[in-house]
Amino acid sequence: MRTTDAVPVSLAEIARIAGVGRAAVSNWRRRHDSFPSRIGGTDVSPQFSLSEVEQWLRDNGKLHDVAGREFLWPRFEALGSRDASGLAVAEAARRMLAPRTRSTLPGLTDEARDLAGDAARLGRSEGPRETFEFLLQRWLDTHVRQLSSTPAQLASLMARIALGTRLGAGADGLTVFDPACGTGHLLVAAAQEYTGPGPALVGCERDPALAALATARLGFVTEDRADERTEIVTADALRADPFAGLRADIALCNPPFNERDWGYEELATDQRWTHGLPPRTEPELAWVQHLLTHLRPGGTAVVVLPPAVASRKAGRRIRGSLLRTGMLRAVIALPPGCAQPHSVSLQLWVLRAAPDGPASAGPVTQNALLIDATRSGEPGAREQGPDWVPLTDFVLSAVSQLDAPEGDLPDGAVRIPLIDLLDDEVDVTPGRHTSAGGDPSDVELADLWGELTGSLGQLTELAEHLSKLGLSTGDPCTTATVGDLVKAGALTLRTGQQPAETVASTSPHDTGMPLLTVPDLLMSGAPSARVAPEAAGTVAEEGDVVVAGVVRAFRAWVHEGPPIALGPQLHVLRVEPAKLSAHFLAGCLRAPSNGRQAGTHASSSSRVDIRRLHVLQLPPEEQAGYVEAFRRLTAFRQLLRRTDVLGEQLADDISDRLAAGGLATGR
């Protein structure tokens, strides 16, 4: 497929298309007189003709298994605005799903319609769903600062909570509702988690581009299931509810936060405010009551809210009413990093409409379940993001006791009698009523001290050994680049890719192959999604070397354990054992100076040109000594991190004890 001359591309976009670092493209430009001339931009940020670049890459053998959609995306970016490109992606999806359709989405330019047609034709040859998911993800990544989407792991958790706590279902099957659906993340999660007959997926979104993309996304999710029904309407759900008579079994929502212009004046007498008129400064409580209005008796809603909603004085009357009527069943405090804004510990509110009639009445309760999951996950994970597997296990374990009047709860969860919550503040912040993880016992403190002492001892041994390494300060040894080693047959290099469809991984028992991505490395380091083995693409086997080709996440390691699929910007190197040791290769590659010289340095998100990374040239028998030194150095780094976490945890726990008067000699 040939592209139009009018489409400009930057050096970074050329690097992405060719699967190399930006530095490699700059090098091509310097070394090859035939490289296309600049058509725009500046000397620092030049722009080139996409069609000329494509032709040059093909003529010079720089394209290796590059899908046609890589050349397609710059044309969507060239449309200009977020809405124009989003609508064009949605239109392309419509044509992929219904090739014979003649109607088009409103607001499209002639250029956008032609581009959508090209994308649809490409999708029919490279896979409709794969092409749409690629374009959608690129669109979301490009406009991440203008959008607030729900991560797949959080969406999956919310769907599982709602499905597990609802009482019964409607006679016409399960109905799922999201009145602020964005691009459909929550509705997709509900469809994936629900194992019964095809549900009805109903959503509302006031942004036409987001609504069109949600419709397209759900179209692909439901195309193989004729019994699933979907309906997305473009409207402001609070001001002009298009589903006034709808009653859903579950409602999921991540509404916009802190919007003062939500319709306070014109909606002052709205019948939805059965718990009180939401103050102008509490739009989130308007969304809460809107969700309750659309629930069937016994239906459950799970909504993402900022933490201030649980305690602000202006909303205490509505919170009190929700508690007294038994509709606010649980509040879950999440660790920072679960969703935008990532620096905030967001909350999930679990709401349930009263069951209808005595026959279907649920358990009578006089308490609310408060769950503090802010410290859930692997030690230290909260610094960069949550570890979703333990977080999900903890939350679901606590929520499973939602209707139990008594019984054991995991540490960090507590049942609070309503009478204790219905005070002058009506503060339902979980952290105010329970300490996440509970106060450590004397035995637990002793165990922590023992572990810290052991770690310090191991650190001392490793430090003594590493300090005595005979490190040469003479001329550096000869090195070869990864590109040279690939040409010599010492190793093979493959690059990860974004699968067409993934499922959030929230349990170690989930099916499918784990998918590791760069965002996973920046958070807990554990894969957050899974993919069908046949759609895995690039897979790392045990003994392969995996390299993260992004400056902010640059690292290299030898993969151990079952096979794992790799996402974009992750690379797998498989060595020829007779020529090269995998552990020796990984140790050389992860040297910080190696990443610096192969990176573009344009920003923290810049790529590392994997083929430019240097590796010592040593015979196999001499590599063994380096392997042992690299192994000890890796253990040293791991112990440093673990010791830091243990020290901080002990300092926090002891500080809490002292502040509570826990010093025995002070009594």
C-alpha cells in the first residue's frame, strides 16, 4: 500500500516504523545521500514525506516484517485534531465490521473518509480486529493527556466485584450499564468476565469520538456472539438521560472528576436525587445517584471516585442517606497508580439497590464494609504502581464477605456498624477506620528484624566479594554490537508486538499466556494481561535474554520459567550456546553506559537501539568468570532494594507504635 506525499513523519515516527532507535535513523540520514530530504519542521525536529520514507526503507532493506498499519497511523495523525483522527478510526472499524455499509459517521472530512476506506481494506488483509486494536491503542497513547481511561486490570476487578455481589438477574438476561463509558473499557471487561448467555451492554458518552470508538470496540467484542446486544448513545447522561427507563443488573462507571458545570441549576428538582440534591461541588454524588436510579432491585453498581468524596463536609448528608438505606455497601481504597490521576489513592464504592419483596430480600445488615488496599501487593510495588494479582485477590477475598454479618476478614478490611459511621462527619474513608495490613504483632516485628539482619549480613558478604574484584583500568576490551552478533549467527533477535486482543490478568490461575509490556516493568514487573498462545506473537522461552528497549525502563535479564509473550519495545535474544552465554550477554547488555550510548536521549520515553548495544568479545571459557560476577552484582542490587523496603517498613511500624504510647519504659 502506498501512502500520500502530503503526510509528514518525524524521525521518531520513522524509527517506530522501522523498529529501530531514533539514533539509527539519524545515522541513516548522515550516511546515505539518498535519504529523503526534509519537507518541513526544523533542524532539530525535521519532518519527511511518509511515501518517500517508505520507498527508501524498502529500497535499502530496512523493513523487516513491518505491518502495513505502521504506515497507516501517521496518516491518521496528519488529520490534525483528536476528534478527527478518533472518528476516522471508528469509521474504519465500522467498514471492517460491515464492509457493505454506505453510511458514514457525521463530521468526517473527505480525507478522513478515504483514509477510513484504506484502513478497512488493509484490515481485511491483515486482520480487522488486529488493525482496529492497533489504531485504537495508538490513538489512546497519542492523546493520553486528554483522556482518562480505565486500565484493563481495574476494569476487570470492578466487573468481578459487581457480578459477584448482585442479587439475582433480570428475566431478560444480564444488562450492564455505563453512563460515562469513554471508549468502552468497562463494558468490554464485563463482557469478558461474564460467562452466562450474551449480556446487553448499554453505554452513554457525551464525546462523539469516544462514543463512536466504544461502539466500534464493542462491535468486535460481540461479533462472534449473536446473543450479545450493544447500544452506545452520544449524550450527556446527567443533563439528558437517554436511558431514563433502563434498569440494569450491574452498573460500572469511572465518571469525570471535579466538574463544577455538571448541571446543578437545571437539575435542582430532578427526581433522581432521592438521597438529596448533590451540592455544586459534589458532582460525583450526582453520578452515584444516577447509577442507583438505573439499577434493578438487588442490582450492584461499582464506581471509581476520588478519595475526597468519602469525607467532604458538603456530601455528608447524602453519604448518611446512602448508609441508612443500605445502598452504600462497601468502600475500597486502592493504592496509587491504579488509574488516572496516578498519584491519588482512588476509591471504589460498591452500591446495591434494595431487593424487591421479602422473597428476594438479601441479608439484613447493620454495617458497612471498609477495605483499605492501599498497601496491597508486593513490597515496594506501590512506589511505581500496583501489583494487580495480590491486589485483586485481597479485594475479592474481602468483598466475598460483603453480606456476612460476622466472620473473619483479611487484614485491612473491617465491618463498621452504621451507628459508628453516622456521626457528624459521616466519613467513610477506609484508612480512618482500619490500618491497611493491621498493626504488626511482636512476633511479626521480630520476624522483620530477623529478615533485615539477614539481608544486611548477605549484603556485607557480597560487598566484601565485589570490592575485591580485580577491575582493570587499562584499555577497554574489544566489543561487538548486537547487530554484528546477529549477522555472525551468534544470536537471533526478535521484537515484541501488541496482540490484537488481551485479557487482564488478575489471578495466577487465569488461562492464556502471560503478556509482559513496558508499563508492567514500570509498575510491579509482573505481567498484567494474558493472550491466547496462538496470538502471542513474539515469545520468550526459558534461557532467552529479554531486553526492554526504552530509556526509562532499560534493563536486560535471562528469562526463567514458562514461556511469556512480549509486548512492543521488548526484545528477545536467543543465543547460540557454543558461542555465547545467555547470562554473560544479559550482564553486558544491562550496563547503564551501554543503554546511554544506544539511546536517543530525546526524552525518558525514547527508545534504545538494541542493535547498537555492545557485548564483550570473549571466548566461551573466559565468559564464566564474568557470569559469576554479574550474578553476584544482580543479587547485590536485589538485596539493596529489599533491605530498603524492610527498613522503611520497620521505621513506619515502630513510629506508629511510639506515637500510640507503645514504649514500655514511658508508661
